[in-house]
Amino acid sequence: MGGSSQPATPTPPPQPSTADAVNAWTENMPAVFEEQQRQAPLEAQQQLELLQQYGVPLAEAYRATENAANPEAAQLQRSLTAQANEGMQSDVPEWMQQEYLSNRSAQLGTNVGSPVAADYQSTGLLQQKQEWQNYYRNMALSISGRQPIGSGQAPQTSNYAGGFTPNSVMDFNSSTYAPYASAYSGMYGANANMAASNNRSRMGLISSMIPSFGFSYGGN
């Protein structure tokens, strides 16, 4: 009787090529980008709502925790903040103004009494006052941790399209091909082994039944 007891070796499915990866990326990229465009406004709105609901409570909780953990540093910050607030509203001390005028007079020499010199000195005093107050403004911003003053920022949304590239598709295909091919071969081999085993069992059963039917080989 015919039949083979040896399982056949299957040919695994072909491995995905670069062209397959590029084609898969090209076909699916529009859908990925469209979904990203749909999700981005929803994510931005969610971030805005969360900030409005929890931004102030979180800031207050962080500040309370910091004050409790570092009371001396918190007290120093309050003291420096008070000094900065006062300095932003104050005038340049008298001794600094006099020192400035004395230096400018020495530079002007015989022109010190001229209208141009008076305007020059007046402008210099105003500039000195501005720099004085700016010093305390920068001090206050540094203490508060907001230098420079924060500006509006774009919300952070998921960039699905950024991670969906031909390389990522190729890597995914490569990582899934080996287990797939192995499982395919294993399944095919198991089926072939089962068929061969069943074939051997049938042949053994037939062989055992031959004497009972009175068949003989090479005899009378």
C-alpha cells in the first residue's frame, strides 16, 4: 500500500519586503494622519479643562508642601520678595544720585552749566532710576521662578504620524514574521506527523488482519 510515513517540509510564507512595508505605510498613513487631526483638538481641550480645574489647587498644594518641608527657605523667599516689591517702587538713594551727578560734572568740565549738560544729567538720572527699579524687578522674577515671565504655549498633543514610518512598518513586519513562519511550519509539521501516524496505524492494523483472512505469502 502507498503513503509516506515522513512528514513533508513546508515552504514558509515569503518574508515581507521593503516594498511591502512602503506600500502598507502609504495605504495607511492618510488614515493615521486624519485620526491625529481629529484627536489633537480633543486633547488640547482636555488639557485646558484640566488646567482650569486643577491648576490653581495643584500650585497651592505644591507651595504648601514646599513651605512645610523647608520653612527657613520659605521665610527667606518671603523676605526677599518684600524687599523686591519695595525696591520696584522706590527711588534711587540720594547718595547714589549725588555720586552720579558728581561723576557727570567731572566729565562735562566747563560745560556743566549749559542747557545741553542739564538735559544730559536729567536724562541720566531718569535712566539710573529705571535701572534701579529694573534690578528689583529682576530680583522679584528670579525669586518667584518666573524669569522671564511665562508666555502662552501650544498644547502638547499625540503625534501618531511621527512614529508611523516605513521603517516602523518594516520593523513590525520583521518582528512578527519569524514567529508566524515558525508557527506555520510547526502547525504544518504537526498535521503531517499526525497524518503519517494515522497511516502507520492503518497499515499496522491491516497487516495484523491478514492472517485471520487466510492469506499467506510464498506458501501453499
